Amino acid sequence: MARFEKITNRFASKMILAFLLIILIPTTLSGFSFYLESSALVKRNVRASTVQVTKQTADALSSIFNAGSDTSDLIYSDLKVQKSAMQYTLSPLSEQIEMTQSLNTLLNNVVYSSSFVRIVYIIKSGGIGWGSGTFSTPKLRKVDLNHQEWVAESKKQDGGFVWQPMRKDPFSGGGENTDLVLPISRALKDFESLQQIGLLVVNLNGEAIINTIKQVKLGETGRYMVVNPKGEIMIDADLSRIGQIVEDAKLHELIVHNDAVEFEYANKGVHYYGVKQLLSNGWLLVGTVPTLEITGALDKLHTRILITSACFALLAVLVGLLIAKKVTKPIKQLTLEMRRVQQGDLSVRTVLTSTDEIGLMSRHFNKMLDEIEQLMLRVEQEQNEKLEAEVRAVTYRIHPHFLYNTLSTLRWLIRAGEMERADQGLAALTRLLQANMGKNGQMITLAEELEIIQKYIVILEMRYEQKYALAIEVQPGADQVKIPRMLLQPLVENAIFHGFVPLNRGGDITIKVTEQQGELRIVIHDDGSGISEEKLKQLNAKEGMTKAGIGMKHVYDSLRLYYGAGSGISVTSDIGLGTHIHIVIRL
């Protein structure tokens, strides 16, 4: 009995039982083949139905367009309209009034005879025009027709139809841009002289056109639009897209340069099915929809068929599946937990309690994580303690150096008998200590650091009896960025001590600060003696910076301890021209 339990608890024994599932392969392949064949058949039928619906919609739109072109032909060929348009300006006022009433009545009757025509108007130069319904002559006079693209195109076509994008009618008097219309314009001509005597515009009912498109469902999120041969959107339920080129380059290519009624393309990883139909005016009705929306229901049906056919085979090996589940479930669970550990979650613990090799692996896995977690806590604690010690060391190192240099200056003034200047120096040092060491914490704002530098330069000017001009350029807002205390002061001091003192003269120091893309960039420039090439190479080398003077080493250590990768300091210089110090801080 004990030997039997030992054999059955082995992972290999469980895997042997799992291999019995191979008997499902023939059944699965048969079901899958049936799925592919039936899926292709049904998808063809669905697409054929979509093409038929799109064709019916195109026919409905073409009927509306034909109503507009027929209305335009009716008015265009009316000799009474031609006569009134030619003789209006030459007639007396009484006849002009009679012509206006007659033309308006004619145009209104034309509009009433067609449910798809919204408004019709005839336009002449000089702000003269007639129209049906709410046509407004005052609004016409506000528009400079000479600068309208559709007017120029109508004149160019010389009597031919010019189909314009859907828009709000600018000449309607019912309010500002209230009527949604699809305009058809053409030049009105004198049939005898063939001269252009005006413009005829027939506005189709835009709402009726949009409703015709909306009535057709293309999946859940599919949509129809009408484009011209150039791929410009002429009709769309979203009015903001009208007049724009089809945005997707692949779709634009399929619309303009592909004659196929059906097409497929991908946009941002999503596969789309498209269909298009030619309209009576040469435009194209284009419909697009994610492929899954027209075939998703069919895929679910096929999946059910596949599952049903597989269930009969699965029933025969139910016992084997139960055993396989006991094998694969703990493996999957352990794999998922290992993946979470790989992603950095060390709080994961497996709860597998089986007595086989997987259970033993799980217990060792938990033990390993406990030890790693304890080790990481110790390492993190040691690193934090080390970092705090280094920060304190850097701070304690620069403060005595700073005070030593300042007190040396005061001592030199006292020994020289410059008691009044020494008193001024002590006052300046007092203000400096109040501004610097009187503040809590290691971090101060850039503005506070610059204030300390300005006070310290006063002391240095007394010490060396020279004038040091300090220019500060700080990008607005950057002065409030927090930086380590005394990050810039040692660099300004070095500029004076090493750049100006050996020359026994004053000089100019410029501090420029900019902030962009998460980086604070500080440039300190002086016009002093410069740095030799050998010394410059040493300063720009990592090991050389660590061996530099106290001030420069303080800056280097502060950047290393307070900021991560990407922050640092570099030095450029020209003998006799001065030195540039560049500091980059990744915020």
C-alpha cells in the first residue's frame, strides 16, 4: 500500500496519466475543420448581405442626388428665369418688384414639389438674388462671392454641375447656419449668347441625407460616409469631418486607387472590413466596420458547435482529465507566483500542500523567498545607513572649509588694522550664517543658494580689495527648485580664488539656470585665468573629480548622493579666457 502511494505521488506518474488526453486529438481536429469550413461559408453570406444593403443605401442617396440635379435642370432650362436674370438690372423698379415676386413664387413651387430639395436660389453679381423659403438677400450681400471657391469652380465648369460638401446654408434667413444642406451649383447661362448671367444653387435636404445613412446599421460601431474621387469627405454624420481628406492613409488608398467593392485594412492593430458603392454624381458611399463586429456572433456560434462536438470525446476521458487537472493546476499556480516574484513582488507565498515533488518545490520556494526578503531588508537598511553617513560627511566637510576661508579673511583684515572693514566683514558673516546655517534640513531653494552667494561675494571683495560682478539669469519658476545646501557657493569661490586672485584683478561671474524636460541645467562662467588642459582632463575624469579640492569634491559628492543617473558636473576652459562649469540635475 505504501509503495503504491509512493508511485502515484510521483510527478512522472501523473504526467503519464495526462498523456491519455492525446486521444482527443482526432476529435478536436475534426471539429476544428468543421469550424473553419462553416465559418468561411457564413462570413461570405454576411458580407454579401452587407454589400447588398450598401447598394440599396447608395441607390437611395442617388435618388436624392438625382432629384437635386433634375430640379437644377428644370430651373436652368426655364426661359422665364433666364429672361428675368438678364433684364432685371435694366428694368424699372416696378418691373423689378414683379420679377422678384414671380421668381420667388417659381422657386417656392419647385421646392414644394420635391421633398428632398430644401432651398433654391439664383444669384447675380452686386448682391442681387432670388430664393425660396427663408432665402435672405441681406445675408447674400454680406458675402464676397468673388472669393468663394465654389463660385469660381461653377464659373469654370460653365453650366456643369458643381457638387459641394454638406454644410450649413449661409444665406438662410431662419437664423445663423440653421439649415443643413448639400449644395449643387452651376453657372446660369443665356442660351443665345452663351454668356454667364448668374449662379443657380439647389440645396438638398441635409437632414434627409444624414437620416438615410444613419438608418443603415453596420455592426455596432461601423459608419458610412460619402467621399469624392479625391478622398475628401463630402457627407458625414460628424460635421467636423466634412471637407477633410480621409485620415487613414491605407483607407484613403483603397478608396481612391482600388476599384474593388469590398476591401480589408488594419488601423492601429484593429482589422476593418470596408465596402463602397458609386453614387450617381460620381461620389462614393464608403462604409467601414471592425471585422469582429460582423463576424463575432458567427464565431461564437462556431465555438459552441466545436465545444459540443468535443464534449462527447471529453466525456470518455473525464477521469483522465480530473487527474491531469491535479497535475497542471499546481504547476500553473506555481508558475504565476514565480512570474510575480520576477516582477518584484516578494510577498508572494505558495499554498500548495501536495506530497509530491511539486509540493516539495513549493515549500522550498517559500523558504527561499523568506530568506531573500530578509536579506533585502538588511541590505536596504545598510544602504540607507551608509547614504545618511555619506551625506553627513559631505555636509560636515564643506561647512568647516567655508567658515575657515571666511574667518581667514576677517583675521587678515584685523591684522592689517582694517578694523572698520573687519567689522563690516563680521556683519556680512553674521548675515551669511543667518541665511545659510540657520535653516533646517540639507535642501534649500535655488533662490536661497543664490542669496548666500551674493552675501559671500561681499566678504571676498573685502578680502581681496577687488570688484567681482555677479550676473544671475534664472528661468522663471526654476528658482524654487530644491538643491543641496552650498552646491554652487564653492564653485563661485573657486572662480575667484583660482581665476581672479592669481591675476590680481576683479572679474565677471555669470550664473545661468534653465529648466526643461525634467532637468535643471546650471552654467557658471567666469572670465578668469582658465584651467590648464592637464588639470581640465583630471577634473572631467570620474576618479580625478574625487581627488579634487574640497569645494569641487563637495559638489561632486552632493550630486552623486542626492541625484540618480544622468546628473553630474563637467568643466570646460580656455587659458586666458575663463572657465565654464556645467551642472545637470535630473529632477
